Amino acid sequence: MELHNLKPAEGAVQKEGKRVGRGEGSGKGGTSTRGHKGAKSRSGYSKKLGFEGGQMPLQRRVPKFGFKNINRKEYQGVNLNKLQELVDKGIVKKEVTLETLIENRLAHKNDLVKILGNGELKASLKVSVHKFTASAKAAIEAAGGEAINL
């Protein structure tokens, strides 16, 4: 390594940006690469989200309808046949809790869980979750089990 073959590390030297508005002789004077007139040529310009050049924007043109209920509670549904599958696989013996459903990926930890009445339940289970449909509750109790609301 000699003084004549030293060079900076890769990526250490960055090219300077173009200097605009520094006189006609620079080739970037006058309008400073912004063109003539219009909003884009003015200082302080920033394109507003959804702006269509003065034309009525799409989000104002389309009709509005309905509403979103801010108090809505979304439940994760689990059918009776899924509970029966857990019993058949030997994962569950007598009791089904929220933790059991989370471990078996039938629900996430922050979900509200509702047992739905689709399928058949033969095993006698003590099920404790947030909600039950009427048919699911009847099926669990008919099988000799217990439905507990959390």
C-alpha cells in the first residue's frame, strides 16, 4: 500500500446533489428545474393525499352509506365438531378452557370465543368460554357436560 494507490472505502464518498437556483451560467438557474407556473413550481408545495388537480376527488365523488359500530365485539367461532376432534385425538379429557383452545390454535390469546352448534358432540365436557349459541349449549348439556360463561 502506497500513497498513490489509496482510495476511500466502498460507499464512503457520495455524489453531491445538483445545486439549483445558482444563476443562469450553472444551467440550473431561472426556473430551477421546476418548469413555468403551476402549484408544483411554488415554494412550500406538497401534494395533498387524494388531490386530483382540482377535479372532485374520488373519495368525495362516491356515495357514502352505512356506519361502523365502534362498540362491536368480534367473536372467534369454534364449532362442536372441533371440540369432538380434540377429544378423539386425546388432547382433551374432561375440560375445555380458553387456554386449551389457544394451545391448539383454535383461537388467539386476545380473542373472545363463542362456541357454535355445528357438528356433533358425544363426549361429556366442561366448556368455559365467553359465549355459546343456544344450540351449542343444549348439545353440550345433552351430552352430560357443562357450559360456563367467562
